[in-house]
Amino acid sequence: MKTANRTIIIDDTTLRDGEQSAGVVFSLEEKLAIATQLSLLGVPELEIGIPAMGAIEREEIQAIAALLLPANLLVWSRMRHDDLKACSGLKVQTIDLSISASDQHIEHKLKQSRSWVLNTINELVQEANIAGFQVCVGLEDASRADIDFLKQMIESAQQAGAIRVRFADTVGIMEPFGVFETIKKLRAITDLDIEMHAHDDLGLATANTLAAALAGATHVNTTVNGLGERAGNAALEEVVVGLKQLYNFDTGIHLANFPELSTLVATASGDSIGSRKSLIGKNVFSHEAGIHVDGLLKDPMNYQGVDPAIVGRHHQLVLGKHSGTQGIIHAYQQLGINVNRSQAQNLLSQVKQFVKTTKKTPSTSDLSLFHQNL
């Protein structure tokens, strides 16, 4: 489905929600490098920390701000006076003031009432505006909230001076059709910017993020490699490619140098990337099956759904149990060795026996040895 070109603002939260992943701690040097590389890719907004966590966190936020990156910087805060006070003097333009939206959270976490939530939004948003911040009101656990109360929260946020609301699927329970209908309803009652914050507990964070954009969301949260609490957040790389390829929504982000950032975040977080993780896994552009390899050699578009060059990758043809003679001939051509079809059939038999025994792809030296055995 293609739509009219529209710009979606990526608000990447690798340095906030990404670092909230269990066991993940970024050093200051890693934070500065991640922020810099995100900005170099063209990411327009970065959520860079939680000031209320303490003096060290605030110092690191100030250090990122001192880079003077061409990106709007945000910090995250509970909707509390003490949290807001901790945000002062950080040279950050925007603050996400988060407050519970669901009755589950309001009654059993905050021990408060809906009216208290609305009054708090009115008071704290105005206070943040006076302090010089642009305010995004985070609707925590919005996916379990009553839609009519969400509308009240959004109206209160707008009247108090907020410029954006964040719809948070905090526990990752939504699906794309529900997201689309919900965001569409919210879009109809406000001209505030709407941001989608999705978690991947059901493996639907990217799909839910795309659905929100299609329904009228202006901003979306992402993290590099999909890092984040529990199952993670919507992956930056998936969202950027999906928005453009599926809906022709632009983000202004170019991912040709993304592998460097992906590796940096994976190393800094101590979180390995699965070999078949979409777009960035080491095997996702690898091809073994004979019919696919033959088709790719004739024309890459025969079996190319996503151009790997978009994310700084390329197709890799590997030999294995499902290879065909054309793949063998091509592999040996890359080694500067020409083989005919009869020789290729013999070599294919050796390759299949090798992978069956070792459960690995033959190396260059293995291929040379097979050729010597002809």
C-alpha cells in the first residue's frame, strides 16, 4: 500500500528506553558515540535520559547536549514536581512528562483518581512551560486505558500548553488493527502531535508503529536493534525502511552506515544480534537454495524484497545442502576458477557431504580442496 508522501518524525529512545533493558548500562563515551552516529544518520529527535535518576545521569545528559547535534533532545520525567525540577539547566529543549492513563495504573500504582490525573496534567504542563520546556505528555499504559478518558487527558494536555502526546503501549499488548483504529480516533479529536511508543512483547512493535503512522501519528519512538525493556521497542531500522517502502513516508534518515551503529549498540549493550534479525542479522541477505541463487544471479530483483544497500548490506551467496550447480559455478568464479557443469556436479556432491558432516558452510580453503579432488 502506497500513500501520499508524508514526513514521520523519528524520536529515537535508544539512550533512554534502550538503556532500561535489564542489565544494560552505557558508558558516557558510548552514549556520546551513539548520539553522534544517530544524528549523522539524520535522526531528528533523541530521547537521551532520565534526569531524576541522579547527578551522574544529569551530567551525561549535559555532555550529550554539549555536542550541539542538529537534533531535538528530549528527557523523560514522571509528572512530578521533583522530577521536573531535576530537568532544569540541562540545555534540553523538550520533556516527556509521563503519567498513567489506565485505571489499572491510576488505582493500583498511583493510588489516585482520574480527576487527580487531569489536575496534575494541567498543573505540571504549565509549570514545565514556564520553565522553558516544550512538553510531550506521555500517556503511560494508554493501550489499557479507556478511550474516552484518553481523550480527556489529551484535551487537558492541549489546554495546559503541551505540543504532543505519547501513546504508550507500555506492556506490549496491542495489534496493528487496534492501533490503527485507536490512533485514528485520537487524531480526530486533537491537532496535537501524536507519538507512538510500542513494545515488542508479542513481536508486533514495528507493525504497531507503522499502523500508528498510517492512522495519523506524527512521531514514533524507536531504538537501535529494537533494544528496550523486556522484549524491546520498535527497531529504528525496521521502522525507517517500513515507512518508506510500504507507505512512502519519509523520515529523512539514511541507513547506509547503519551497520556501524548497530554493532556499536550491540557491543555497548552486551546484547548479540540474532543471525536472522530482520535487516541486520548476519544471515538475512544470505542465499543458499539453488532456485534462489540462480534467480538472483540472473536479476537480483527476482528474489529481493528489500535492497540490502539501504542498510549498508549486500547479498551473500553461500553453499550448502540446497545449493545448485549454478551456485557452485559462481562460487568458483569468485575464486578465479572456471568449472564446467560436469565438474560443478561433482563439486556439489562434495559440498553437500561436507555440510551434512560439519553443519557449516565450506570456507575458501575447503572449496580449493574440493577442486583438488576432481
